Amino acid sequence: MRYRNYALAILFVSLQFMLAGSARADETSEGIERGNEAFHRGQYEYAIFLYRGVLAWHGPQQARAHFNIGVCQHKLGRLQEAVSEYRVAIKARDGKYPLACYALGLALQNLGERAEAMEAFRQCVKASGGKHAEAIFELALAAHRDGKFETAVEYYHRAIKESKDRLPACHNNLGVILANHGDLDEAMREFRNALKGSKNSLVEARENLERCRRAESSPLLAALPARSLACE
């Protein structure tokens, strides 16, 4: 078509579409930013309203808007609505949305849907190229609670590596496994690492270290993961 006489007219029309697309991208980005500002002020309902405005435009920002709506619904305690939004966001990116997969897992856990939650965490790990430390940690906790200690240890070590050692509960829970298998010296080393990483704030690690020092035979406590949600 570029060799025909009306080539310039076609080029002009194409340019108009390009400019319109650019304006649309600016508008959707602004909508996301305004929604994020409302979210950080704790105005979740208003943030949802702003994110829904983004959904009027087709494009890559739709997945992000659905995810952010899901986070707001999650914060408001509307877990089923959050799950629906997360699923739409994940589908929009052909499953390659680690943040949404992780958030979906948390919401499903809160709903008591443990098997589905674990599948969401596994999908998160896969979508992240094996690098989502928090999702790996959730898989470690599940294996730990099910008595699959070798699997749990493997996952805890992976989570430590991928997080660059910023999840001190991994060390605590490794210490729990070691202590309950009679290796008190290594267990105490892990509890100390947990306390160091948490700046002495992980109560479970401090209590477990004291139990090891007293060589008590009572079962040790496992720490719960630090979970957090934020809009993208």
C-alpha cells in the first residue's frame, strides 16, 4: 500500500492512531498512579474506583489494574472478590504474573483452600523463574507442617538463597527441624542467625534458643512467615 498515491493519507491516519495510543497509555498510567496514591493513603474503595477507570482502556495495564483491585479487595477483607481479580490478572498475562500468583495463594490460604493455595505458590515460583523467595517459603512451611522435613529443608535453603537471607524465619524453622532431630548445636546456630537477621525481634527464635540451652525436650515453635501485600 505504501506505493499507492494515498500513501501519505494512510501514514497520517496511522500517526493519529499512534498519538491516540500514546495519550491512552499516559491516561492509564496516570490512573494507576492515582490509584496507588489512594491505596497508600488507605482509601481502598476510592483506589478501586480509580483502577476500574483504567479497565475502560484495552492494553497491558489491564492486568496491573485487576491485580491492584484485588489487593484493595484483599485489604478490605473481601477475599472472594480478591481471588477473582487475581485470577483475571494472571490470565491476562498468560500465567506469567508472579505477584498476582503469590497474592492469590495468600487469599486462598485465608479462605481455607490450602491445596489451591499451594498450587498458586508453585505457579508463582515457576512464573518467577524459581526466584520468588516468599512463595518458596510458603511451600517450605507446607512441607514442614506435613512432616516432609527433607523437602522443607530444601525449600528453606532455597528461600534463604533467593531472598539474599532476608527471611529470618527460614533460619528459625531450620533450627526447629534440627533441634527436633537432636542436632542442638546446629539448631542453636540457626536460631542465632534468625535473631541476627531479625535484629533480635523474632520472639520464636529467642524462645527456641533458650529451650536448646536448657536442653528441654518439649517441641519447639515454628515462626510464621512475614506476609505483605502492596499494589504494583
